[in-house]
Amino acid sequence: MSWGGRKVPRLRQQVVDYYGRTCWLCGANILGTVSVDHVIPRSKGGTDDLDNLRPCCLRCNMSRGNRMGPGRAPVTSRDW
């Protein structure tokens, strides 16, 4: 499936209906638009099946990229 087509909003809604609006990587409640993340990235052979998709906040999805696993730890300020 192409991620630029009309199927994306419908698939995104299916992911939200099934998994909820909690980011599967950081656990935050997603208030805005839910980003759909592939557990196994498409570039690594992952599919667009519901069992390979999870709701994700955009920040986590962007930091994870096409890597498998949880991605990078969020940047926080240092304790001085």
C-alpha cells in the first residue's frame, strides 16, 4: 500500500480504534494527530498489517526512523 493514498486515514483510524491513543514507545497520550509506526519498518520487510502497526507520537516516530527497537532515548536537560 502506498502511504500517500486515501487508505492512510482509514488505516490510522483502525490503529487508533484497536490500540488507543497511547504512544507505544514513550507511553504518552497522543492529543493531536496520531502517527502510525511500523514495528518492523517497511524498509526491513515489514507489512502494513494491523499487527505490525502501532500508534506513535510524531517525535518518537521521527527519532526511531527505520530502526527496529525503541529508538533513541529522549533528550533531557542535564542535572548540574
